[in-house]
Amino acid sequence: MKQFVLLVSLICLFFACQSPARRAEALIDAADSLSGIAPDSALWLICSIDPDTLPTERLRARHALVHSMILDKCFIDLQDDSLILPAVEYFAEHGSNRERMQTYYYWARIAENAQQFTLSSERFLMAEHFLGNDTLDRYAALIARCLGDAYSLEYDFVPAVRHYRRSLDLFRALGEQVNMLRMYEYLATTYRMMGDYDGFDSIYAEVWPQAVEMCDTGLLLSLSNLKVGCDLFRDADPSEAVDKLYNGYDHYTGGKVPENDYALLAFVYAELGNIDSTRFFLDELDALDFPFTISERTGFLYLHERMLRLEDDTKRLVGLKDSIILMTDSIINFQRTNSMERIEQRFRARMLEQSNRALRTRGHLFVLGGVLLAALLGAVIVRLVKRSRRIVQRKNTQIAAYLKELNDYRALKRNLLDRLDRQVSKEREVRELVESRFRQIRELATTYYQHPKTLRLAERVRALALSEEMLRDLESMVDLYHDGIVTLLRENGPELTEEDIRLAVLLIAGFTPQQISIVTDTAVNTVYVRKLRLRNKIAQSDTPFTERFIDEIFPSHES
């Protein structure tokens, strides 16, 4: 116990530094975890949380559920459902199936403690419904046991045995030995009450060695007394039954008679005809402050009837018979309206109606969804059509604009081509005119070399060739028709003199050294020397246009 207190203290210390919401949630989780191994410590922990200070509705609902669960495990019987109602209201709408199952189970336990068996049965059935297919679960075993109790209270023993058997198998599969032995006790009691003594003997033979091995004195006493009752109903001697009962009390309880055996002892003494002992135990039963069921009270009335018969009290016996008849009618009326069979039928019918309602709602939602989807698709299609039309119109406008620009471009192109043709024609005419002019000069120079004696011709050639205007025109023509070669030579060529530039112009224009000697009034050898020097200057320069200069000025057939 000290270890559990220490564990709880460490948990509280660990969560003290967290935010209020997280601290409360952590404390509830810790209490839930401790409830199975130390329910007292879990109860102290859950009671340390004030539900009014919890910030969310879910935390308040979970606190209510865990608090109710811990109280049940501490054997504190709640009869008021005000504690668990926050969990019922919240988890019904927002909880998982397991949370709903746990809530309905402990809500049913509260109704069972308050002797509201109809409500408890309905809630146990709801808990079983939310349990679903999770059959290998401790709650499945607990719910099966509670449903067996509900059938047993109505003396409907066949379904009670079925539920007890299921609970026994589940506890065995879960390895819970103590609960498994308790289910053996419930089965033995049920078989004895239904008069199936062979069934009782088989259960007794199976469970007695296990109870002895575990030294469970309470179970051993209960089995021993049940065995005595079965033997008594099988015409055993009542005096031997009394001796066996008291031997069991001496052996297991130190001679103290348990309160739940008062009815059995009153019956045995009535069989013996012992009026005083029968009266004593009946008075003890009447003095018990215990909420007996209608069936149990009816059984007590039958014991009183047996007592009055022994006393031969006819007057009181008539009144008692009227009470027995009235109680029997109450039991019959209760079974007609609130028997477990009818409760189950109503529950199944309600579940079926809810399922059908859900299916109808789902069908209506499906139809509504189909209509909305169709409307949405129609709206989307209309919008897509409109958008497509706008796109087509925009594309048509663009195409028309493109065609107009294309036509304008074609007209402009035709205009430019016409102007270019005219310009080319003019340039051809000018070039032919200039070429014819320089051709005449070259022919004159050639004629001069062929006829050097003609002094007048030589003077005429020199007069024409040495004209500065002619050299400028020649330079302009060479620059124009050779892609700016003269300009490129002046700007990016090696350092050249004006005479070098003129020599280059004449060489590009196609003048031979002999013709150059005439137009520059220079000896032919001088022209060759200047030509060689010019070539070396260009070849040795670092200009990127060296190859072009050499190709243009010094064609390959002259190099």
C-alpha cells in the first residue's frame, strides 16, 4: 500500500508543473490506470480533482466516467446517477464506442444498485451493443454476468445459464481465476434453483478442487451449503442437512451464520417441524435492512405460510395467502411488462427501428446528395460551356488580330521588297557607272605600259589618276561594297600610313602593281616593296581581323 501511495505522490509531483488542462487530464489518466491495481489510491486521486475547474466538457465527462468506475471497483454502491450523467450526455454524441460502452455499463450498475432492474437491463444491453465484435474483453465478461443476474432474478434460468457460461469462458480466457470461480458459484446456484441437480453435480465436481487449492473459504462455504440444499431437495434427511450446515459454519466462519443462509435454515427447520428455530430465522430475515426483490419477498412469504401451517394459525394463514396471491400477481404482471425477454425484444425492436431510421435517413441524404451533385454538375457544365465560349471568342479575336497583323506584315514586306529591288537596281547602275570609269583608267594605264612612247597619253592618265576626288570616291566605293573593310582597317588595323591605306584600297579595288604605279606616279618596284611591307605589317599585328585583311587585300592568286 505504501508503494501505491508513493507512486501516486510521484505522479502528482510530476504533473504539478504542467498547465491546468494537461495536469487534470494526466491525473484522470493516472487514476484510470491505478483503478485496476489500487482502487483506493485511484479514488483518492480522482477525488482530488474538482470537476467544476476542468476547462473542457470532455474532461468533465471523462472525470465523471472514471470516478463512477473507481467507486464501483471500491464496492461503493451508487444509487444516484447524477455523478455519471455528464459522461452519459457527452459520450452519447461525441464519444467512441468503447467510451459509450463503459458509460452505459456503469450507468446500468447504478440502476442495479437502486433495484431499478428494468433500467439496468436496458443499459446493459446498450453496453453490449456498443461493445460490438470485441468479444475477448473483460467488460464482455462483466456484461454477460450482469445479464445472467437479470435473468436469474426472474427465475428464467436457461438464458441465465447461457450468459453465465459465456462469462465463465471469457474470464477463463482472460486468466482471471477469482472471477472464474465466482462464475462457477453463480452457475452452481442457478442449477440448484432450476432443479438441475446433475448440472449442479458437474459444476461442483469441477470447481471444488480449485476452491480448495486457492483456499477460498467463502466459495467453499457457499458450495457446501448449495450441496446441502440439493441433497435436501433430493429427499435427504433434514437433520443431517442441519448438521452439515453448522459443521460448515464451524469450519469456515468460526461458527457464525451468514445472513444469506437465514432463508435456507428457516426452510430446513420448517422441514424438521422445528417451530421455534423457523420463527427465529424468519424474524431475522424480516429484521434485515436489505432491498430484497419481489421474487425473494414472495419466497419469504411462502416460508411464513409454512410456519403458520406448523403453528396451525388458520386466521393469519388466510390473510397471508391473500398477500401471496397479490405478490404472485405482481410478479406475473411485472414479467408481462418488464421481463428480460420483453426487455430484450423491446431493445432489439428499438435497435432495428434506429437502424431502419438511419437507413432511411441515409437514403434521403443519398437522394439529396444526388440532386445536389446533379445541380452542381449542371452548374459546372454551364460554367464550362460559357468559359469555352469565351475562350473561343477570345481566340477568334486573337486570330483575327493575328491575320490582320499578318496581312499588314505581308503588305509591308512587299513594299520593302519593291523598295529594295529599286535600291538594288540603282546601286547596280551606280556600280556599273563607277566600274566603267575605273575600268577606263585601268585600260589607260595598261595602254601606257604597252605604248610608253605616247607622252600625251601618259600625261592624260596621270592627270586622271592623281585626282584626290577619284581616290576618295574609290575608297568610298571599296568600303561600301566590301562590308566596311576600309573603316575596319582604319579603326582596328595595325598602325598604317595614309599611303598604306590608299595602297590597300587600290589592291582591294583590283588594281595591279603596274596600274598602281601609274595612278600613284611610282615605280613598279616601289609598289611591290610597299605591298610586301603592308602585308608584313598586317600579318604581324595582333588584330582579330588579320585573316580577313589578308584575304581581302591580298587575294590567294596574288599571294
